[in-house]
Amino acid sequence: MPEQDQEHGDEARRDELTGLLARAAVLVIDDEPGMRNFLVKTLRLYCREVVEAEDIEQAEALMRQMSIDVVLLDNVMPGRNGIEWLAERYRQGSIADTIVVTAYADLDTAIEAMRAGARDFILKPVRANQVLNAVRRCIELGQLKRENALLRHELQSVDIWRRRRSELIGDSEEIEEVRRTLERVVNMPTPILVCGESGTGKEVAARHLHAASERASHPFVAVNCAAIPADMLEIELFGHTRNAFAGAEGHREGLLVSAQGGTVFLDEIGELSAAAQLALTRVLEDRTVRPVGGEQEVPLDLRFVCATSKDLAQEVAAGRFREDLYFRVNVIEIKMPPLRRRGADTLALAELFMSEIARQLGLARLEIDATTRAAILRHRWPGNIRELLNFIERSLIFGRFPLETLAPPPETEIETLEVVERRQILDALEATHGNRAEAARRLGVSRKTVDRKCAAWGI
């Protein structure tokens, strides 16, 4: 049994190692062909992509062309010292985790490497397992760093509504059309623009797209452009280098780089400052990002989904939004319908919110009776889904539905369905000059139904 447990443990560790390395792009920089070939062959068995360079110039050219996760860097090379180059790149905003490989085992070199920004330090001669484990540790630490940054960002904007993340609720034709459009573009790299009134579920549509796409295993980063001060937005998105501005004590990775491989959702893009609009235009055009204060361009692999409650065409005409940025983000436009046009979807959402919020608040759910259902369907919900959510939460807290806050029932005398039906059919016939087929089409009923009703009324 102990031997079997040991075998299972070794197998689990191998699976974990293989899974981590399979997503990594690694750059090997070494002027010795033998060492370079050994490292490349060792890593190519496990890593997604391995590229090599014999000097710093080749390495910089490769890093401008592709996104690198881990760099294996020889310290002593002709021309430039590896650690000095690493320190320079770190000051410029380099984000690739770096392992320094050297034949000199003195403490000063190790300390210098770590101060320069190295993630790890290994000595020659190196063994295959030593290299693989060092790369794995780099990937794990990089993932933890990104996840922590994204988690802090998420916690700043979390509320009850955002917990219903990626599911488009409802069966109305309007929401079905949104689903069909999202399915058509699910794995395309094309930027998406989601339009609609505030509270219509634009972020939910973006998360739905991300969850159904090939990028689902990578991060989804939501950025509310209206909530971040204009002078901080570029720093949040692009990151910054050490000493880029007063108080910037270290290098900080921006949200765009943290989301590598995933989806970035830019909410209320119409609120971006002129400087941020220009910077985002360059990002979309070049697919690279430069940290504030940095000189190094970092390649990006991202899907951009933007959202707005403004009419961006009008904003462009008014000179408040860049025309070139508008055409870059508005390749595919998805219009989220307001809640008042979604019919019975409103009741489905109300039932869902009732169950979820009651559980979260530890309260007994309220039964949505016929009177309340009618009031919910009658109300126009100018605040859309967010207003409905607040209505349900307020109802749970006070133990009753505050129907007085919704649109009141009509004060006119209630007519019977027969009277309403007769009036509608006669109005349709009058509007179509007695054309029963056209009247039936406009009413959404069959010609036989109109003929039968007319016969009953003696027409």
C-alpha cells in the first residue's frame, strides 16, 4: 500500500506539472548552443511554446512579437550581462517571470538577480527536473499574483446582482435574439459593443459570451470606466513601472495584462477620458500595451467587450468620443432590450431574485401572488433589471411587496375581454379598409378567426 500511495502521489504531481506547463510560453536566452539546446528540448516536451535566442537582441525581437510567460536567462553572455538587462527591462515594465541561470554560486549574484526582478535562480550544471520545477514555480507564482490582483478588483465592485454572473434569464424573443447573436460570435476575436439602457444586463451578456467561449478557462475582467477616476484609469488598465510617478515604489501589472488569454469588459466606455480613449485605440490597433512610465510594449491576447448606455454615434458627432475608437469597438453591436419589452421574463427574474436574495439574507421568501404579478408586469421598470432586483430585496427586508411604489392600475372601468376583442377586430378592419386577410395578419390571428367573429356579429 505505501508503494502504491507513493506511485499515485508521483503521478498526481506529474499531472499537475504537465497541466501548468502546457499553458506556458517560454523564452530561453543563452549564448552556449549546448546549454540552449538542452533547455529547449527539456521544455518543449511539456510547454505550449518554447523559443530561443542566443543574445539579447534576438530575445528583444521575440518579445516584441509574442507574449512570453517565463524567461530562462543566462547571466554571463558576450556583450551584455543578463542581470543588468533584466534590471533595465524591469524598470521599463517587463512582466515576464524570469529565472536566472548561472555557473557562479555566490550570494552577491543571487541577491543582485532578485533585486533586478528575477523570480528564481538556478545554478549550472542544471538537471531537467530542476528546470521544470523552477518554471512551474514561476507559473504558479505568476498566477497567484494575477488572481490576487483580479480578486481585489472584483471585491471592490461586488454586489448581490453581480453574483448572477453569466446566465441570460428568460425566453422572450428579444433575449433569444441576443443569445443567437452571441452564439454566432462566441469564438471570434472581434471586439463586441453591447448597447442598452442602464441595468439591462450588459455585463451578464459579456460574461455569458466569455463562459461559452474557448477563453472560459482564462480570466474575465470587468472594468467600470465611469467608476475609476480619469487620472487613475490608465494606471489601472496598463499598469506602471517603478518610479513612473510619485508614490510608484514598484512595478504593477495592469488589468489588461492580468487578463491575458481571457476577456476584458469595459463598461460605460463612453465615459473614458480623451487620453484613455487614445491609449485604448492604440491597444486595439497594435494588440500591445505599454505600462505607464515604461518603454517596453507587451503583446496582448485578449477579447474586448465594450458596453455603453450612451449613443456613441451622437458622442462622436459632439466631439466627445474618438471616431476611430468608435469604429474599432463597434464591429459587432448587440442591443440589450429594456425590461419593459421582455414580457414574462420579468416574472422569471423576480422569482430568481426572490430565491437567491432570500437565501443570501437568511429570510423566508415571499409568495409572488396574482396581484403582485400583475403589478410587476404593468410597471415599466425605468431602472430595468437593477430596479427589479432592488424591489425584490426591499420586499424581503420589510416582509411585504411595496406595490405603492409601482405604477398604479388604470382608473378607467375594466372592460370584458369580449368587448376588447370586438373593438380591436373592428379597428383593424377599418384600418385595412375591410381587408380581412390583412386585418388577421396585423392582429396575429388566422383569417378563419376573423371570419368567425364577423359572422357572429352579423358583419
